[in-house]
Amino acid sequence: IQVANQIAAGEVVERPASVVKELVENAIDAEASEISIIIKEAGLRSIQVIDNGKGIPADQVNLAFKRHATSKIFTSNDLFRIRSLGFRGEALPSIASVSEVTMNTSDGDSSTEIYLKDGEIVDQKASALRRGTSVLVENLFYNTPARLKYLKALSTELSHITDIINREALGHPDIQFRYVHDGKTLLTTNGKGRVNEVLAAIYGFRQAKDMVAIENDNLDFRVSGYVSMPTLTRASKSYLSLFVNGRYIKNYKLNQAIIKGYGSKLMVGRYPIAVIYIELDPQLIDVNVHPTKQEVRISKEDLLYDMIRDAIMAALQPVQR
Ligand code: ADP
Ligand code: MG
């Protein structure tokens, strides 16, 4: 079992940022309104995610660390309807197989503390937590030296973590996020549901003020979000974020639509900061493209491309009276 979990871990847990992503998405799935992420040494020493979500009943805690024992739905495209981020029941057992995990969780009635090493439960007892869940992951990859070796410089691993957290915060402006690395607070969001305030928290108030709202609707799609002015651009594509029904996705073609929207206003090699939310009928989407669920196929993608490009072109047009 341990070997199977470690093999699965190879797919799910590529680097510290993957652990952060899975734990934060579990907190979101648990309907948390506040999520704290506390990282030490770019996640290699420890990753802790604390939420005020619904917790796990005492008699189900050990199940959460069994493979495929998910409490969530299974069929792929339901994800985009029900908005549950996890669905394979693989993350916790995978993480536990390559680290030491201490989970504290309470559903309001019962509270449990469980400690696992090498994927095995070492200790399980009652805890004092009142509500929510805290997952502490220590010594990641200590038992998979090959994986450890493959990691990049700490600063690179940290920037992957920051990318993930920024995107989760942008995808969930109604959740209060707090992100601390080695004692330093790197992000706090207010959970008030306003994307421009999350943008200000991430990029700074002045930058966020220079971003413009975009919007475009038709029968199939609703597109909204913010894009930076052509004067405020970056040298990296990583500032482009697309969300479909609340889930962050990667899509080369739609990224191109964003860039097209700027036309000749964008200097070669520069990219805007853009956060685009796409709402659509889940029927229009196929998520079974890649195990990380980040790559999706969208029907009528050409139409969506045009809508995004046009929305940006319209928003960047100087107001004429
Ligand atoms: P998945 O998210 O794919 O269901 P995971 O391995 O990530 O699988 O989690 C297993 C199960 O543990 C979840 O289905 C959920 O029931 C429970 N769980 C994990 N994290 C939390 C959390 N922060 N709050 C409440 N329940 C959680
Ligand atoms: Mg999960």
C-alpha cells in the first residue's frame, strides 16, 4: 500500500506547491471562510493549512488517508457543476506517504488529532480543536531522496507556492486568506468577495487601481474579470489567470485571446496581468484531459476566444464622449 501511495504521490505531489494546492483546495471544499497557510523553508520544513471549514467526524478521520476514500463526487464534469475541487481521494494518502502529517480536525461535535509517518497512522487521539481542520506536513520527501533532489532552489519552490495561493485567492475572493512564510506575512485578503481588492492585496493598491473591469455575456458564456492597462505589463505569462466556474485552468488558446485583445498596444515579450472568470454550462467542458484537472477542453472555444478578445478591446478603448 505504501508503495502504491508513493507512486500516486509522484503524480499528485510533484513539489511543495502541489501539497499547498491540495490542502487549500480541501479547505475550500470544506466550505471554509478563512484559510491560513503557514510555510517554513519553502515548504520543505513544513506546510500548515488551517481552515474553519466543516471538519471531519472522528470516525472518518482515518478514512481520509485511505486511497480513493473520497467523500466527494466522482464523475469528471460534475466538478464544474458542484464546484468540489478534489474528487479522486488521492491527495492526503499521497502526501502522507512522502512526509510526516499531523491533522487536527473537528466537525463541531468530535475532535481528533492524527499523526502519520510513511503513510501509516502512528497515533490517533482526541483533540481540543473546536471547529475546522489544521493539516501540518513536515519533512516533505524525506523518504524519497530522488524527488528531493529534483526540486529547484528554495526561492523557485516558494514562488510556485505563491503562484498557487494567489490564484486560489483570486478564484475565491469570498474567502479570507492569510499566507505566511518563515514568519513573514506575504498575503492577506479580506474575504469580502471583491476581486479588485484581492488584486490590490496581491499586486499592490496602485497597480490594482490601474486595472480595468471587463465583461461580456451571451447564451453560452459569461466572461468577467480585470485586465491591466497596456502600460502595466510583465515579462511573464504567469500573470494570466483563467477560471472556469471557479476553478483555475490552463488554456493556451484563451491566453492568446487575452493578448489579442491588446492588439498592437502590447509590446513584444510583455504580458498583461489578467484575471478572467468564465461561467458556463458544465456540459460545455471536458476535464478528462490531464490528471491535475487543470487542462480542459471547451466546446465553442472559438466563440469564447472572440468574447474574451472583444471584452478586452472594449475595456481598453479610451472613453469617448
Ligand atoms: P479528495 O479531496 O479528492 O476527496 P483528499 O485526499 O484530498 O481527497 O481528501 C480526502 C477526504 O478527506 C476528503 O474527501 C474530505 O472528506 C476529507 N478532508 C480532507 N481535508 C479536509 C478539510 N480541510 N476539511 C474537511 N475535510 C477534509
Ligand atoms: Mg482533495
